[in-house]
Amino acid sequence: MEDDSEPEQSSWAHLPDVCLRHVFHWLDDRDRSRAALVCKKWSRAMYSGSLWRRRTITFYGRPSRARTLECQSALWYVRTFGKYLEHLEIKLLNPYNTAFTQKFQITMRGLLSHLGKCNSRLVSLNINYLELDLSIWKNVTRAQFIKNLATFLKRMSKHLDSLNLKGARVTLEEGCALLNSLSCLTGKSFISEINIEDFFGLHLPVYSSTLFHQTMSKFYSLVTLTFNYSCISDELLDILREHCAHSLCTLNIKCHIHDPHGQVVWGVAWANLVKRAPKLNVNFFFERVMNHDHLARILLVEIPVRSISLRSCYFSDPDWTVRPTLTNLLPAYSHVLQQLTLELKNYHELLDDELLQLILSCKRLLFLKVWAFLSITFMERLLQNRAEGKCILTTIKVRIYTAREETSEEDRLLCDIYRKFKHLIDSELNYFVITYPMM
């Protein structure tokens, strides 16, 4: 007898749209395109705007067929789904000659032009490490790229909420022109987040520029500002106090040895800003700025410092005596400091006692990362104090430098310490400690 019953349909045919979109979310472009050929329902799912809100487009400096296809896929995406885009990241990896930067500029011109016409949703744009000061950028190519980007920022300025141009390395005039694009329609910008770390070229004393001050005075709703200390001045702090105090929450400030950082900034300017912006937290990132006197001019007691990172980047200098910084400077922030990162090459001085005392004095310190010459017993003392509730650390990441190539004895002692505090480490800490030969 023949079975006249209808063939049983796959459960996939009855999968709710929201579940189907979730599955499509984990597929790459090629697999999504193939899946869309299965049926009309799957095709409709592929064209759901929720799948295409975020995009990272990568331009590789070293050519290959696979990377060419990735670039073509990105351009296809912009033409097909660009109207849904809300978060865009552009990556430029290892550009190697002028021909490549010219091709990149031409491609970006078309990409930004199309997005500028079809998209009204973009809220976040991230283009890191363009390094426009390199010789592979011809003047004409560089000028055209900046012009195209400025035009795009002008078009997107009404809804763009976050801009990251870290590492662009532009001149003062070019940088201010790009930032002014965000406010040129109304004379004001209400963007909430800007990252201009390493945005300007090296050695530029941006802090003394009237043009920069005029540019920054057009921002009225900044929540997070990331930039270099070479931009800091009393004038800038006054501008932030007048225009952004109601919204400002975070300042991320990088200070590099090659950036100008000798300007005088008065504590009263910081105090006035903090008074008007009570939610403000400041995070400092120092690279090869380790001299105590230099740090003392920057780290004023009026600043609400939440995080400090001091990195020697494997360099050493006889003037980089860290002990005064640990004992005299950083304790001023014991009531506010939450994160501390120290990457030191302190082979000429032992810092166990001073560092431990600093940690115990910082009652809100949660995160500790240290790469330095330390004794193994430092870890035992630190964990013992944590077990006794004398500090509240939740993350401990330590690389203990040693002058010996053979570290088996030190590793054995660290294992013993781990076993002693195993319950505490496994249940309460994000813990990673190793020894590292520093020859």
C-alpha cells in the first residue's frame, strides 16, 4: 500500500525568523550568500538589516589573491548593505609602497562616497594607524585622502557618535580640518567619543596652538576623549570645563618620550574642571617617560587618576629611578587609583617593599600588572595580604624578571606559592605569574 501522507518537512523550514537571523549572524559573507540560495525565507533572512550593522574592512599591504577577494567582498558589502551600517572599522595593514597607498586612496574614495549617499545610520567610525607621515604617502595622495575623509565626516556629522583616528599622524592644520568637519554644518558637534591618540605628527606642540583650541571649543557633549599629553594646556582644560563638563566622564592621556610634555599645566585648571565634571576619571599611559621630575610636573594631585601605566618599553636610563615615584608620587592617588601597570627594567634597584606598600595603601586598586625585577617572595607576601583582606585586587598579572637564564628554581617556588593560595587564586583572582629571563 502506498503512503499518501505528505513528506515531513525539515524543522529548519519552521525556524522562527529571529532564530534564523541568529544563525546567519555567525556565518561569513560567502556562507551567507550560499545559504540564501536555499529558499525565499532564507534569502529574506540574509537581507535583514540586523546582520549588517557592523563591519571591519581590512586592506592588506602585501598582495595576494585571497586578500584581493576579501577587498572585493568588502566593496560588494558596501554597495549591497551599506545602508544598514552602524559601526565601521577600516584597517590598513603593512602598507609598503606608494602604489598601494594610491590604490587605497582611490578605493576609499569610492567607499566613502557611496556610504555618504546611502547611509544615515553610522554612529561609529574607526580608522587606526594610517601613519600619513610616512614617505609612502605622496603629498597628492595624502591630501586627496584627507579631503575625501573630511567630506565624509561632514555628511555623517549629524549622527556620528564615535570617531577613532588613532595613529593618523597628520599636521596640525590637517588634523584640525578633519575635526572641524564634524561641526561645520551647525558650528557645533555633539559627538560623544573621540580618539586622537597619536593623531598629530611627532614633536608637534599642539598645546600652544590657537587653531587647536578653536577646534576643540566646537565640541559640546564629549563623554570620552583620548589624546596625547602634547595637547594638554590650561586653555584646553578650560574649554572642556565650559562646554563638556555636564557629559565628560573619561580622559585617556598618552605621554610618550618623543612628544612634547614639558609645558606647564596648573593644578587650578584641573581642579576647576573636576569641580564642574564630578564624574571625571583620568587614565594616564606613559611610555619611556619615567623620570620622577618629569612625572611630577604631569601627575598633579588635583587630577582624579583612575589608572596609571608606566612602561619603559625595555629601555633603561640611569635617571629612571622608580623608587621616588612609588613612594612620593603615586600614593597621592591612593583614594582613587583602580588600575596600575608597571613595565620596568629596574635591574639597578629592588622595589619589593615600596611596591607592596603602594598596593596596600591603594584601597580601591583592583588591577595590577607588573613586569619587573622582583623577588619570588614578593608574590607570597602580596597573596598573604590579599588573603587577609588588606587589599581588594581581583586581577594580578606579574612577569618576574631574572638575570639568570635558568629559572627552574624560581618556577618551583611559584608553584609552591600557588598551591599555598590555590583556593584564593581559583575562586577570587584573575591570576597569571611567570618568571622571565632578562639577559
